Amino acid sequence: MVSDSVDSDGSRVLTFHRVAADTELAAVTLSARVRVETDGAAHLDNYGWPAPPTEPVHTFSGSGHELIFQAASDLADEHVPLDRALLLLWGATLRGGTPSPDERLRIAELAADRTGEINAYLGQADTYALMSEGEGWYGACLYRSALENLFEIYLGSLTFTLLDAEDIDDTDEEIRTNLSGVLGAGTAVPEGVPVSHWWWEMATKG
């Protein structure tokens, strides 16, 4: 339990955090907020990423090479959500992992086979960007970085045969408009974020 407070209506609000393993190489901190009414009735008020996060939400273990290898395996399995593969590739970059030319080509080929999901992922990034002024800032930064990581390191110019450049620009414009100086964001920014991922800096300045 990380907090225990009383709301203006007299109800008690308890917040719990736990670290859950998505794979052996990646874990996520989840938050549950439970409200206990004055009559004793209790219900789940909110569940998901901590809002706002005060420390990195996702953590990674293993080497960059192990993360890249697992991501390629996930991309090859249509039953594994794209989110996990992109998260692992992002984790590999944060941990200083560099793909070999063969790994880069393999991941680009596998990603091209999941174009529809990549476009849907960009759509989710845009959704977070629209709400990034408040609780959505972390999702906006994470999703945008996971995509940029895929574009920069693996897809290169192939990116613009899979996605519309205007859609990417629109998401970036939403981030520029809505994301600025989120209180307490700095402590939740993961270590190793590339300088080119400017949205994290926007979240911490103000």
C-alpha cells in the first residue's frame, strides 16, 4: 500500500502498487485504487499504470541481445500482442542493445507483416497524446518512443510505406499541444532515453 487518505465525502481511498512480470525480461508496475465508502462498501476505483507515475513504470532485465531475440520471437507469433514486442525492443535500446544486421532485417520483415497492428498502435499513441496533459502523459511518451525506436533502428525508410507520415505528424502535434511540464514526471522517465525522443523532455520541463 502506497497511500491511505480520506476523501471530501468521508470515503477512504487506498492505493496499492505491485510489480507484475509480463515476461522474464520485462515487468510493469500496476496500481489499484480501492474506495471504501462510509457504509463499509468497497469497490475498485481505478486500475492500471500508476497515475501519475513517480518512478519508471516498466523495468527490464537481461541483456539487450536477449530482449531483441525475444522481441523477434514475439513478432513472429501472431498470438502475441504487438505491444509486447515493441516494449521489448524499446527496453533493448534503453539497456544499450544494438541489433546485428541480420536481426535488424528480420525484425523489419516481421514488423511489415503486422502493418495493421502498427497503425492501430499509432492510433493508441494518438489517444494518449490527446489526454497527455493529464494522466495520459506516460502512455503518450511510451507509445511514441516504442514507435520511434522501431522506425529509427529497424524500419528506416520502410516506415513510410507502412504508415502515413501525416498521421505520425498529427500525433506529434497533439503531444506538442498537450504535453508540457507534468508535475513529478521527471522521476518516472526511464534511463537511457535517446535525445531524439523529445517528448520525454517536454514532460519534465516547466
